[in-house]
Amino acid sequence: MTVLIDNRTDEDINPKIMEIINSVAEESLRYEDFDLNCEVSVSFVTNDEIHTINKHFRNIDRETDVLSFPQLTFEENEEISRNEEGEIILGDIIISVEKALEQSKEYGHSFEREMAFLTAHSMLHLMGYDHMTPEEEKDMFKRQKDILENLGISR
């Protein structure tokens, strides 16, 4: 598995955060029994940048914590994009570092735990999950919790 990191903030993203993101991405694939031979792009951005992206792509005029842009549609006979290494290009994750810091304080847990949660959440979106209905939300949140617990990451 390849996780491409693009830090577009002034925040120093320490190696522990990088390790957590890699671990959560891989555990998400393993949990879903998904092909581990994947590429995921993770971008760290500011609240201003994620606000602009959210407005442009989702017509929602506010910042958010994380955005997911899946490459796969999971439709029958879909042609899967692969990188030069033959890995499935799963999609893009965009995380507002500012929002993650705010939320870690608001929820009373570490910044590392918040980044792990946002990564698990986004990975599930990249694999076709959503939370538009109460049933979908309950299922997705259970999966997120399981993934984090499998890695020993708790609140």
C-alpha cells in the first residue's frame, strides 16, 4: 500500500501522525477484506482551503474536517485505475489540520486520535460507504470504531 502525503499547511506533521495514517489506512483495507495493493492520497490543508474545496465540489459554503474523493464507483464492469506500480488508485483524502486540532480539544482526546478517526472515516468513504441514513451512519460508525480499536486507538 502506498499513502501519498501532501502537507499544504504551516503545521509540522510529525512522523507519529504519518505512521498513524498509514496504519489506519491499511487496517481499514484489511477490516473490509479489500485489496491491500492500493494507493491513497492524503492532503493536509487549512480551514480556508477545505472551505473552498467544500464549496466548489459539494456546494457547501463552510469548512469541514475531512473530505473524501473516491476513485472507484463499485459499479459492475468498472475499469479500475492503477498507478505505475499496479496499485488500485483508491482516491483522495483531504484533512483540515486546523479543524482536527479544534475537534481533538472539543472532544477531549489527542490530536493523533482525531487524525486516526478522520482517516478511518474517509477510508470507508473511499471504499463505498456513506452515512446518509441513520442505518448507514450506525453501520459506518461501528466500522470506524472497530478499525480504531483493532489498532488500540481509543478515546
